[in-house]
Amino acid sequence: MSLYKPPRRPQFFYTTAPLPCPYLAGRIERKVVTEIAGPGAEALHDRLSRAGFRRSHNIAYAPVCPSCQACVPIRVPVDSFLPDRTLRKIAKANAGLEGYRVPARATAEQFQLFQRYQKVRHGEGDMASMSFYDYRAMVEDTPIETFIIEFRDDQDRLLSACLTDKLGDGLSAVYSFFEPGLEKRSLGTHAVLWLIDRARALGLPYVYLGYWVPESRKMAYKARFRPSEVLMNGTWRVLTEAEIAGSHAAEMALVTESAG
């Protein structure tokens, strides 16, 4: 006698309305979104992450922008990752920082750092006007295993933080923020290096970094972690040095055009 299995709940996907692109001026952004919920949330999130989706609250999204494929999903295979001279210098400069995994619970200390970061780095963006309750929702509204890595110096000052998702095959850097005025220490890059080391210690093969946008100065840095893998035409493959060099040329052309 077979047990009755209720029919599987269908997964619905929706397309958002067109909005200005947050990365490239003059372009239009559209996303496909779906809800992550229920007992199968973690398995669904794993599948969607491998397909190039990202998470925000209980929603997974991916770009479906018309006539534009600038956003490329990128991840770091931790076993083959080899830091170059610049990354080794960044790691050395931040050797005195300790990373602590803490629950996904918003604190006033985190929010104050988040506010300072947004004001200086993204003062014109929507996130700069977020209240503590908005920040708390960003951190705590999650249907999967999520935590924050707090990076503190030897005086216990919180200098940076990284909201992180645990996946079946890796760690996903959801959002990082750090103390403005310390740009020379490259604290965002240091957080990624820490996650790579942590994933390796946990036996997880990848660190997911979201979207590489070669023409965006804010997002182009993600190709610094080599070798990286990018998702193109439905397949993860190694990002080539020629593609990275081409992205630098495209970024410089865009900067020159904006200055002209």
C-alpha cells in the first residue's frame, strides 16, 4: 500500500516592471523573481543559486534585462583559488582583524556602521534612507541558513560585516559593508578572502559573489579572485584572462565617455 503524497506546490515566477539600472547609467533593469518558502526552501535556493539567482529576504531574483547581458553570475572555486600579490597584501594588511560568525540578528552597532557606509559610499541610492527596521528585515527575513560575519579589530571595534547565506555547495556573500575612510584596507575584498578560507575549512567547493558587471567599477572587482567561474549560456566555466582584460578596457572606455 503506497502512501499518499500531496501534489507538489507549483513554483511561480514573475517579471518586475522596468526600472533604471543601478549599475549602468542609461540602461533599464528587469528581474525575474520567485518566492523561497516552505520546507523545501533550502533545496530550492540551492538550485536557483546554481542557476544564477540571488536572494533578498524571501525572494530569489535574476536579471532578465532586454538587450543587455551585462550582469554575469560569478563564483570562486575555493580549492583552485590562488591569491595574487595584491590579494596577499590585502590579507596581510588586515591580519589583525578577527572574523566572528554571529546569528542573523540586526544590532544597533551593525546598523550604525551600515548607515555610515551608505552615506559615504552610496549616498544617492535607496539603501541610504533605510531605517533600522528596514535593515533588520534585510538581515532577519530569510527562509534559509543565514548569518553575519563581523570583523573586529584588537579593540573590539566593528570595522566590517558580511551578510552570508549557507548553500549546499558553498557560501554566498549577500551584502557587505564596512567603515568608510578605510578604503585602502580593501575591507570588502578581505571579507571575500575570509569566506574563501571558511568555505575551504568547511569542505564547501564555492563562494558565490553575485553578479560580475564588467562595465561597472563597483562590480568589476569580483573578477580579481582567480580563477573564477562565470555562468554563461547555462554553463559554469572558468573566466578567461582575455575576458578580464576586455572588461578592463570596457570599463575604461565607459569612464572616458562619462568624463567627456
